[in-house]
Amino acid sequence: MLVNDQLIPFIDEVLKDPRLQDGQLFNHLADTLSSWEAKADLEKDDKIAHNLEKVLLNFWERLSEICVEKISEPEANVKSVLGISNLLQILQKPKSSLKLNRKKVGKVRFADEMPESNKENEKCVSSEGENSEGSELMAEPSLTQNCSDLISPLRKKPLEDLVCKLAEMSINYVNEQKSEQHLRFLSTLLNSFSSSQVFKVLLGDEKQNIVKSKPLEIARLAQKNPAVQFLYQKIIGWLNEDQRKDAGFLVDILYSALRCCDSDLERKAVLDDLIEVDLKWNSILQVIEKACSSADKHALVTSWLKGDILGEKLVTLADHLCNKDLEPTVSSEPCFSERWTLLSLVLSQHVKNDYLIGEVYVERIIVKLHETLSKAKKLSEAENNDSSVSFICDVAYNYFSSAKGCLLMSSSEDLLLTLFQLCAESKEKTHLPDFLICKLKNTWLSGVNLLVHQTGDTYKQSTFLRLSAQWLKNQVQSSSLDITSLQVLLSAVDDLLNALLESEDTYLLRVYIGSVMPDNSEWEKMRQSLPMQWLHRPLLEGRLSLNYECFKTDFEEQNTKKLPSHLCTSALLSKMILVALKKEIVLENNELEKIIAELLYSLQWYEELDNPPIFLTGFCEMLQKMNITYDNLCGLGNTSGLLQLLFNRSRENGTLWSLIIAKLILSRSVSSDEVKRHYRRKEGFFPLTEGNMHTIQSLCPFLPKEDKKEFIAQCIPALLAWTKEDVCSINGGFGHLAIFNSCLQTKSIDDGELLHGILKILITWKKDHEDIFLFSCNLSEVSPEILGVNIEIIRFLSLFLKYCSSPLAESEWDFIMCSMLAWLETTNENQALYSVPLVQLFACVSCDLACELSAFFDSTTPDTTGSLPVNLISEWKEFFSQGIHSLLLPLLVTFTDESKDTSETSFQNAMLKPMCETLTYIPKDQLLSQKLPARLIAGQKTNLPEYLQNLLNTLAPLLLYRARPVQIAVYHMLYKLMPEFPQYDQDNLKSYGDEEEEPALSPPAALMSLLSTQEDLLENVLGCIPVGQIVTIKPLSEDFCYVLGYLLTWKLILTFFKAASSQLRALYSMYLRKTKSLNKLLYHLFRLMPENPTFSETAIELSNKDPKTFFTEELQLSIRGQYYVCLCSFLETRFRRLYYALP
């Protein structure tokens, strides 16, 4: 009555309510049954024992009825089915497990079904394990005694019968109605009651034969083992039919069947056979995931996981995914991502620091991934969007992240290197979209993080660190990087080094930087590969002297935006030490000083360039943004030996090393006292080498007067003693005269007697070795050594004229002026060689000397002529001045004809500046007497004589030439002619005005034609700028030349107006009004006028004086002056006077 009226109804209610099932009710029921069973076993009274057995039998009958009733419904109630599963799992527990406080799932094998060979070893363990942290499996508790020994016979038989009955019912519903609910119940049932007897019941009367399609071993096993037969006949079909992510309960049935195999070999044979044909990839993934979720399940399939069949299958899968993935249809295939998930799983899961599958197969899979990743650069960005790179990143990330405590194999380090390289190269080269670059970065950083936390000598063990250091070294030394590529590389290196900083071993980062550091020969090779046009400015400015040709291709000729290797290498290493120094890592072998020295070398090279390419300017701006500066590097570490290193290199090699020292002194980065320690012994610089010579030349501007005198004292005896063979050498006349010129250039030699002494030495050289002096000769047949010494001689004569105030003897004047004209003739005769740097420099200094002489004689006054030889002035005017300009003016015309659009900043045109400056001194009579090629224009209206018109037609168009020296020189020459022109219109004045109501007369046609062209050009430049808005014109730009030419043209027109009579002015002004040129000038001036027209110097003048402005001061237009603002202000003032004075 108790069972029928209370216990069974109570159980029925509990099965309907999951909340009641979560408590201990089923455990209490199991305890109650166990106590009845124990009492029945121990009771000596047969009647009582019989009654207890009858009660138990009644209980099992009624429980069976309830369970059958609930399972027999086609749409079985989920709550009830779950309750039955829980109840049966608890009831099958042996007595000893009832003492456990937490709910546990066990497994029982009926003793009569247990194979003899396995009885001793089979253990009863829980069916469901929990995932552990990371990827290690957590072992599950298991009972130490055989389950069949612990379950009472009074429970064993009815429980077995109930399980079989429920299993049979469930399989029928599954077969007939495809009930998923019953299939899930069956899975739970088999998980706890996996036995041959149950599987026999599930098979029923089905006698399918699999022998024909399976190997003999599998066929025999299926015939012997109902579980294996059921697996092939039912489970495989369900798995392949139901490719769902939540089909884990089907995999549980598969494991239940495997548990019925007698040995690991049988299970391995079954699984090997299944994955060859039957199981799809999604099912294989779920089988392995189940193995990773439970130590019990993993133990069942360990042999299979480590076996060759699965390993080869996975390698084939990796190859298939990596290669087929290049086709656009692959990514749309079903279960595509699950296959990558499978690869990730087998690579990233570890059991006791060992790989889930065989290590050899792990390595082969990684090799496949690496090969595919290496091909990514060959694909377009669109192809990479759909490629396997993203999946490989996911797989590799999981692999690196899970490999804690494991040493990376060589193939995985190769993969890590390729991942790093793809992040360290620009998108233009890798063709990877941003999201992939981000994934790649996270992936290789996870690998590096694994490396730095390994124990032992990481650098020696890691091929990645060694190979990545070598790769970085090769990248920056290959001269294949542009600004973007270098930025990407430095960013990747920054990430790498910060990752290495996480290592407790500071030696790791120190040795890594040392591996990237080039040796001395590599540094020297990179320095020599730097384009040599940096020498142009130091040579032209006299800061360095050379007597050999060492020039290589210019950037313009290379037509490339690739950065020189030296710049890339110094930037990379500077970035690396900047990271290292922040953690106070001390570098070995003076590497810090060496790297800073090379960075200074790169920066000095850039600074010496005239008009450097935009990409080089971008390089320097990039360094500033990254805080890669001299001050930052020196502020973080000990650089006490840097200045000594720089001096040693300067004295050994000269050139840029010498200029670096001068730059540091000029920028006050080092004090004069620090520098003085390194040149205290002057005699140590002699005998002269190029390095010593350049060091002294660079120090000259900063040396005290006494020190300069000591150097000069070392030079004078040497200048006297040299023979013809030695006069051109560095340790001869050339080198010592170069040092003397450097001292003289600083205006610190006020000893007139000394200067005259040097002049007499040069005159002696001419007498003794006249063939050394390059007078009217072919420079193509001259050695660079002779060119070099001539340049220094000419440079001395120019400096002598500038700084020597004592009078010269007539013979000295003859030497200087005759030599000047002879050198100038040589310059004129060798125009074809101007591309040779030393020839260009020779032409520059020759024109400089002519300019100094012209300036000297132009500035003479009656007071100063008394100290000059009697006939010197007349000889100058009648012969030397005429000779200079008869050479230079035709040379200017020829030069500008051959080079229509040449930048004045080009070294090829360096001589334009001194040549044009010399031409500004040309007297009007010599200008009018010049015989230039005819430039007359048919139909041109003019009253000018033919020679004047030809001169105007020749010079006026050069006001548009893209070189300021040419524009200014032409302006000065035409300015001298403008007052001459109006008189020719005055002679024909009567012919104007009779026919027209408003007579008008054009100023010189050549000028007005030029003005019209300039107005159109300025309209393109300024047309979009509103009147009143100030526009800034970039100096030396093409627009600047247009504006300057326009202003100079108007200046000439105003000069022309000033020289004309009032009648002519009226006619000229009427013409200008008709052409609206005056209105256009007004608009342009208002756009070009500066906001503040005062001189910058006014700030230091006395406050009680009126400030000077460009309106009040006289306009001075010199070749080397600043005149743009002056012109605007001057013309604005003159224009107002002209405009309001017009009728």
C-alpha cells in the first residue's frame, strides 16, 4: 500500500516538476531502496525477506509502468523524460557512491555481459567531465570497485529490464517517427547503461550485413559486438543526417558504443575506419571536442588521436583548406569554418604538456599553414579578403596562446617569422586589408609572448629571434624602403621590442639589438652608397675642399622615392635603442654612441642637401614624430664617449663627420671647452690628411683667434716648401691653402703683411709652375688635383680682395686681374663640362673673383683711387671689365637658351648666381656695345634703333626665367637702358593723336608683350584670391618667379615713365588704361602686399626713431638679397603717384 498509494504517485509528480528533481529526493529514494535491499539480503526470516522482495518487485513494476507511460507518448514531455533519465542514473549508483554529497553520473556494465578479458581492468567512471581552465583535461573521479559487485541483485535485474524496455521503446519511436526527444533520451540512457545487452535490444531483429563494404577486421568486430554493429547501422547515419552544432548527444551514443569495445586497438580500428569514409568533418570535430571535454572519453580514444590515420587525414585537410581556399567558392561551402576549427582544436589542445595528436602531424600542419601564408603577398587585396589568412591567424593564435610550457618547434617559429614579416611590410607589398593586419599582429605577438616566457637561453634556442633580426638587418640595408614601408617596419619593431621587454632577462633585448647592428664594413658601405650631392653646398660655401671627383647619381636622375639604406638602418637602430633605454638597458661595445653617431651622419647628410626631395623631408619629420632625436637619445643613456668617437671619425674620414662636429657646436649641443680638448695639440693634425684638413676647416668658424694663428703657423712653411709635384696634394699646397682660406673666410686674419706674403707665394708658383694655372685650357684634359688647387687659389684671391685693406703693387694687380680673365676664358670655353662638379665649382669661383673685382672698382671714389696704380682704373674699364662682360653676357644668353626652365637650387646651375651678380656691374656703354644674336620680330611696332630693339628682345623674356639671379641681373641691365627709350618715341610724337579721339602710345612692345603673358600667369595664381586677402607665395617656386618677374617688369615700366616727357606719359597712360593693365596691377598688389611692411630689424633700433618701412626705404635689388616684399611696397607707393597723376 505504501508503494502503490504514496511512493509511486509521489515519484510521478516529481517526474513532472524539474524543481523537485533538483533536490535530494531521488537520492533519498535510492537510499530507501538500498536499505530495503540490504535488509532483504540480511534478513534471516524467510517470510520477512520474501515480503521485502515482493515490495521491491512491486516498486519496480509500478516504476516501470510510470516510465513506460511517459516514454510511450509520441511527443514525450521533455520534463518527464529528463526526470526519468535523472532517476535511472541515480538508481544505478552502487551503495558506496551514496555517501557522496554531490550528484554524480556513473556507468554500469552488467556482469554477465562483461568480457572476461576486460573484467579486471574496466572501471566505472563518470560519464560527463568538465572543461578545465586552458586546454588541459580534468580527470574525473571514478569508483575503485567493480560496479557489478556493488549493485544488489534485487535491483540489478529489474533495472536492467527497465532500461532495455525503455531503450527498445525509444528506438522504435526513433525509427518510426524520427523522434528527436526519444533519441536524446536514448543518448542519456546509453551514457549510463552502455552494455552489449542494451545494444542487442536496440538492434532488434535487424540483420544488416556490413561485411561487403568494410575491412575484414571491422566486419568480424561488428558481428561479435552489437555495439559496433549498432554504431555502423544507426549512429553513423544519424550523425551524417543531422549536421548540427548541438548534435553532441549523438556523439555521446558513439562513445557509449566505443565503451563496449574490448580494447583500445578495437576502438582505434573502428574510428580509423569511420574517418576514412563514413564520418563527415563536422562529426569528426565533435568526436574530438567530446574527447577534450572529458578525461574518460579522452582515455577511450587516445590511441586513435595519436594514430597515423587521423594525422594524415588532418594534414590532407590542411592542404585542402589552404589550397582550395584560393578559389572564390570555397568560403561558401557548408561547415567551412568548422574545418578550420578542427585544425585549431588539434593544434591548441594539450594533455599534460603534450599535443592532442602526433607531434609529427602538428608540425606538418603548421608547415602547410606557413606555406599558404607565404603566398599571401602574391594575391590582390580583394583576394586576400576572402583568403585563408584570417583562418590561419585564428588557428595560429590559438596554437601560440595554448602552448604554455611547451617549446615551439622549428616549423612554428618559421610561421611566427612570416606572421611578423607580413606585419612589418607595407600594404603596398603585402596587399593585406587592415582587419587582417590587425589579426596578424595579435597572432605574432602571442607567439613572441610565448617565446619570452620560456626558460633557458631564449635567443640561442629561438630561430625566430635570430632570423627576424637578420631579416630586419637585410630589409633596411637593401635600399628598398620608402617612407611608408619604413614607418610600418618601425611600428612592428616597436611592438616586438616592447614584447621582448616583458622578459625578465635584459640580455635578450641587448643581444637582439646587437644582432641587427651592422659591422664597420657594412656601415662604411652604406655611407658610401649615399648620393654625394650633399657635397655641393659645403664645396660652394668653402666649408670643405676636395681635389678628386667622387660624385654619384643624383636623386632626380634615379627617379626613385626609396630611402638610402643608411637612413633606414640608423632610424631602425635609433628606434630600438630608444625602447631599450627606457628600461635602462645598457648596451655593450659602445653601441649607443655608434648608433647616435650614425643617426647624426644621416641627419647631417640630409641637412646639407639643397632643395631635398619631399620624401627625404618626410623621413626627417617622421623621426621627429617618433621622438628619434639626438637630444632624446643622449638624455636616456651615457654618451660620454660620443664626441671622442666623432672626432676620431672626422680625423680619419673627414667629409660629413667633420660637418657633424661643426653642427653640434653651432647648435650648442656641445660646449667649446669640450671640443677644445680634442684639438689641443695642433701639430697632431699634421701631416695633413683629408680627414685632418676637413676637421680643421669645420672647426675654423668656432676657433679662438689664437688657435687659428697656430694652425696658420703650421701652414705657412709648408706653402713655401712644396715642389711642383706636391703643390696639388692634400699634404701640399692644396691642403694648406685650403686651411688658410677657411681661416681667412672667418674674417679673423687682419695681418696685411701675412696676406701679401701668401699672394707673393702664389705669384711665385705661377712663375715656377705656370702649367698648373688653368689659363685658357681644355679642362677635360686636366686632373682633379690641378682643378682643386686652382679653385683654392682663386678662392684666396677673392677673399684677399674682400678682407685685405693694404694697397697692392702694380704687379700684384696685374697677376690678379690677368689671372681672373684667363680663368674666366677657361670657364667660357668649357661650357660642355659644367656637369662635372669640380668644373662647375671652378666656374663659380672664377665668376666670384670677377664679381669681387667688379664690386671693388665700382665702389672706388676719388679718395680711394689715390692708393691705386696710375693706369689701373683705365685698364679696368677699357680691358678687363670689357673682357668680363663680353664673355659672361653671351654665356648667359647661351645658357638660358639651352636650359629654358632650370631651378637655381640645382648644383648644375650654381654658377648662375656669381655670373649674374657680376653682370649687374656691366656699364651701360658696354651693354650697348654688346653684339648678340639677332632677335628681331617681324611686324613689331617700335621706334627703337635695331641694336636697342635686339637687346631688349633678347633680355626682356628672361624676366620670366625660373631663376632669380637671371631675373635680377636682367632687371639691372634693362634698368640702365630704360631712360634711353622714351627719346625715340619723342622724335615721332607728331604722328600720334590726329586720327584718334583719345590717342595712346604703347611703351616698348617687348615689355608690353611680356607683361601680357605675366598677367595671364598671375591670373592663374591669384585669380581665386579675393582682393584684400593676403596670399603667401612659396620662395623659389614657379609661382614666385612669375610674381617676381611681373613686379620687376612694372618697375622697369615705371622707370620708363619717369624718363618720359609729360606728353609721352599721357599717351603711355592712356594705353595702359585701355589695356586695363593698371587695374590688374592694383588688384595684384593688394593680394601680394604684406600685412606688416616694416623691416624686421626695427625691433632693435632706438624706440624714439620712426620705424623703417618698405615704403620709406630705398629699394635695393641684389642677387643675394630679400626683395619680394620690397618690390610690392615700392610699386604700391609708385603706383599711387602714377595713378592719381594720370589725366
